[in-house]
Amino acid sequence: MLVTPSQPDRHAGMSAFLRPLHSPIPSLSPSTPAGAAPSRSPTQPPLHPPPIARAHGHLANLPPSLSLYPQAYNSIFNSDPSVAQGRLVGNFPLLPLRTKTRGPAYTLPLDAALPAGESPDPDSESYDILDEVLALFRANTFFRNFEIQGPADRLLVYGIWFVSDCLSKIKPSAGVRDATKDVMNLALDNNFAIPGDPSFPLNQMYEAPRDRQDAELLRQYMAQVRHELAIRLLARVYEEGGDGKPSKWWLSFTKRKFMGKGL
């Protein structure tokens, strides 16, 4: 598995694109100078993508058969002010969250009219990294390689892994009460690995906390992320499923592992 270090964002700021499935993927040839743009045939679409925030909004509604992208999506929060201000433990960001759960995260504005199973518009100040995790989960899960382009990508990766764990706890025949019990037992269990622990996957991508105080802060933040993400996931899985049953679409991703890893 190849994990590459941070590189300049080829999406040019807040942008990304969905390439048509029949289009070939451009690649650097041996004769292409380093840093040069890949050569493109006249039949390929131009690289003028729509804003990534808008793309994220569409991803949640794509069927699995269309979730075949040339490269996994990176987080739009890599340039978040919290990262610039040094809200990091190791290289794991403590990004603001839209949540009522207790924890060290800065709380974003809540919208009482927003259904539990929906996210605000990506341009809204209430849109957070957990909305992005749920929007990108089904697209990114298909990939075994992922390029880390900033600190928020590490939280995105962790969130996708945790969503996979949650889905594995939901039985196809389970009602919302039973599924909530099983998923929340996982989310509220504080015996989970954090970066630097021997059992944490891909420690080469994550720095360990520098001391016990930082380790406790990171554990509290990750517990808050797990709790809030579980709440939102359950709402989506059962809202989209209907008739009190979980969504078969979401559960079809149960056995897929982002980058071949799991928590």
C-alpha cells in the first residue's frame, strides 16, 4: 500500500471533479518532466472541475455502480483555520464539530430545523468534517491508496474507518432500537486505540501525542467524534432504509475496507 506525503493540492483550492467512467485516467509518462501536467488526448474532458463542496453534496446520492473515481477525495478542511492555529495533537486535527455531545471540540452553530439524517449545505458555517466523512464514505471506501494532503485528511480517514466499524454492527434485519444499542455500545466504549498505540492502524501516517496530557485530550476528542458520528450514521441508515429497516445501500459497504484497513 502506497501512502504518499503531503503534496500541492492538484484540485486547485476548493475543487474536485468526477471523471466520466469511460474516460481514461491521465498519467505521467517517463518522458514527462517532474511537476508537469499529464498529457491529455483531445477526446478527454478538460480539467475545469466544479467546487468540491458542491461535489460532496452530490456524492451521497450516487449509486454504488457510479462510485468509481480516479482518485480518492481529500478533505476540504485541510485549510481550516483550526489547523492553521495549531489545534493539533501530533498531526491529528481537533476540528470544530456541530454537536451536542460533550468533549473538547469547539461547537459549531446548531440548526434545530435540520433533520438528524441530513447535512447542512457545504457552504454553511455549520458544515463540519463529520458531514464530509458521511458524504465521502461510499466513494472513498473503494480505494486502497490515499494521498495525505493535510491534517484534516487524517480525521477523514479515521472517520471512514469508524463508519465501517459501525456498519458491521448493524444486522440487515435489525430494528432501529437494536442497532442503536449495538452501535452506541461501540461508540461509547473508551477502550479504543489512538495514534501511537501499537494496535492503531497505519501509525506511519499519524504522530503519537507528545505526553500523557495530549494523549488524554486526543482520546476525549476522538470519543466525541465517535459518539456524534454514530448518531448521524444511524439516522441516515434508517431514514434511507424506510419501514424501520436499515438501508441495504449502506449495508452493502459493510465488507469494504478503506485502504484495506480497519480499526
